[in-house]
Amino acid sequence: MQHPDSQAPRRPSRRDVIALGIGALAVAAVPFARRRPRRLVRRTIPVMGTLAEVGVVHSDERYAHLAIDGAFDELRAVERLMTRFDDRSDVGRVNRLADDDAVQVSDHTHEVLHEAVGWAEASDGAFDPCLARVMELWDLANRSAPPPKAEVQRLAGRRLYKGLDLGTHRGRPAVRITDPYVAIDLGGIGKGYGVDRAVQALRDWGIENGLANVGGDLYALGTSEDGDPWRVGVRSPDDPDKLSGKLEVTNAAVATSGDYLQYFQHGGQRYHHLIDPATGSPRVGAAHSVTVQANLCITADAAATTAFGMQPEEAQELLVRRPGDARIVSAL
């Protein structure tokens, strides 16, 4: 029985591409032309400020939709906890209250914050999970010109993550803020964690082959419909409707950070959403996108965010210093 929110997918030929990527990546499954018992069932929802797509390879469409429901539930739960746009979320409560007293948070939020601070320390502040006030200042969705330089400089180079105190309060994980300029924004790592939670939900449903993709941060579980690795296409920074390269991925995460999806133009310059904490302004680098592969999507997401704008040698040194298995697979 077809899920009411879904559309019956057309069975593609070998020349067709099933795009499962809203963001910097596209995913393709190229199944055999003849009918097979396994099929790809997929749905899309808005969540975490973008579109999330989950696809499941299974012979029972109804069961596949139930598994997808479970994955979507996890994504919504992560959003409820970690969005900075809701005062009731863990992050919203910390930003609003933690300068007065410790604010208790969930184990999930504490885990992501701990990982984020680890990336901040390993990168000497190139990654900073406390840039919410900087992001509010730039407000890319509504700006057509850069904010005043004095306001930018006031927030630049402060290593804001050092004003975040992670500990416990009455036996529960808790967060305190010790710098009035600190406000949490998990945009560079939260979607990756959401993908990991969604994939775990699929595994809990017994799914061995599928995809979870949140705005271009994705995990390829098992194999595609025809039993081959998932084919992941990296979008071209010059023309996001085209692909600049392809990867074959099985049981791994891929994430791309690029300057060509969220930006405004002013004075012949592109001002994008990837902020350099040292300058308080969009990063400037030779590459317009960096793609990272890792075993976990939280790792791939944070690594891609951090490495964007770095010289290749600097980025490689960072990934060696930070525990994990992240590696750069594309820089364009």
C-alpha cells in the first residue's frame, strides 16, 4: 500500500539518475532494467532548515515506509533538541538562560556539543559551535549587503567556544555560558548527527540497504537496488545542476561544504554562510566546495565545515589530529 505522502517512483533505466540530494550532493541508484524483487522506496520532508530524503531498498513497500517513518522521527527529535530557532529546544534554552545558571540538556545534545568542542580545539577555533550571534549578524536570508565592519570585528577572533562550559548539574548533563557573546549554533555538525540517528533507526527496523540525506549530508547504507555501491555525485560549484564528479559509497557518510548554495552578491563578491571565526566574515579559500567521507556523518559534516577555506596541507593535518577516519575526497 502506498504511503499517502509518497509518489509512485518510476523505475529508471541505466541512463537515469534518482537524485536523492538536496544540497551539495546527489545520489544515484542505477538498477537493472528488468524487474527485481527489491525496490527503492523514498520520501522527502522539510526538517532542520532544509529537505531530508530517506530511501529504503526493500521488497515490502509498506514495511519500507514504516522504517522511513522511524528515520524521520529521529530527524525531527534532533531538530527539536538542537535548533537555535526555538526557545524551548536544548540549544534555545542554553542560549537564553545559561549565562545565569547551568541548564540541563539531553544526552544527545551534550554528545554533539562535546564533539563540536573537540573539533574547535583540534582546529584552534577554525570550527566554532558558538557563532549564533555572528550568523544572526550576517542573516543571509535577508541581507543584500555586508553588516557594518565594526559589528563584525566585535565578534571576530574571540574563540567563542572557550566560553562554553560542559559539565553536569544535579547528576544530569548541563551547559553554562561564561562569555556574553556566546550563543550556540550547531549548523556545522547537527545535520550530520541527525543523519546518524536516522540511519540507526533504519538499522533498528532491520534495513540493510538505504540512504539518509539531510541537505547534502548523507549516509549510504549497504548497496543500491541492484546490489552495487551507491553512486554519489558531487555538484559543480559553477553549475549546481551539473555534477563535477562521482563517488561509489557503501556503509559510509559523505558531506560537502560549499559557498554556492547560501549566499548573496554585493560589489562583485559572494558572501556565503560558511563563517571564518577568526574574521567573523565568510571564509575565503581557493576551493568553492570540500567533500569529506567518514564512517559517521557527524564526523563528515564537522570535517567538511572545518576544512572549507583551508589549504590542502592544513586541512590534512587537521584530519590527522582529530580522532576519526575523515578524509577529503574532493576539493573544487
